[in-house]
Amino acid sequence: MMSPDDQPIEIYAPPVYMPGDKVRSRLTIRNDGTMWGVEIGEIVVRKGDVGYVRDIGTYLQQFYIYAVDFIDRGTVVGMRARELTEPEGVQ
């Protein structure tokens, strides 16, 4: 099923990642104003950073949001599956 903006409704399928999964950021992510204590526009995750999925939530009852703990950065960032990939060598 598609949402009104022609994007698939992700929550009709199982999540791509599960808590504990090791993931890598596909993009550099800047604060869009949703992270407390971080300036808007400040980089919070760099492309290639590795983290671990802590939790899974939803957004607009359509999309999964993965709370990813980027341990080396000391931050947890909410990310969509399309912004993540499995690191090389992970089964």
C-alpha cells in the first residue's frame, strides 16, 4: 500500500533492522532542529559512521525510525532505513 505522497507505508512490513544490529550511515546527517543541545545544521553523524540500533519507533504511522547509538560520537540519532546500510563483513 502507498501513502498519499506515493511512498510505501513501511510499517506494513517487518522492520529492516532490529535492536542490536550493527549499521553504517549512508549519509552525513545534520541536526534539523529535533536534537536538543545541538545547533541546527550541526553535523551529528558522518557518512560511514558505525552504530547499533537501540530501538525502533514509527513516524506518521508510516515509517520506521531507528534509534541508532553512534557510540564513538556519544549520540543517539533517529534514522530511516534508507539512510542506513549494513557494514561490510556483517552477516
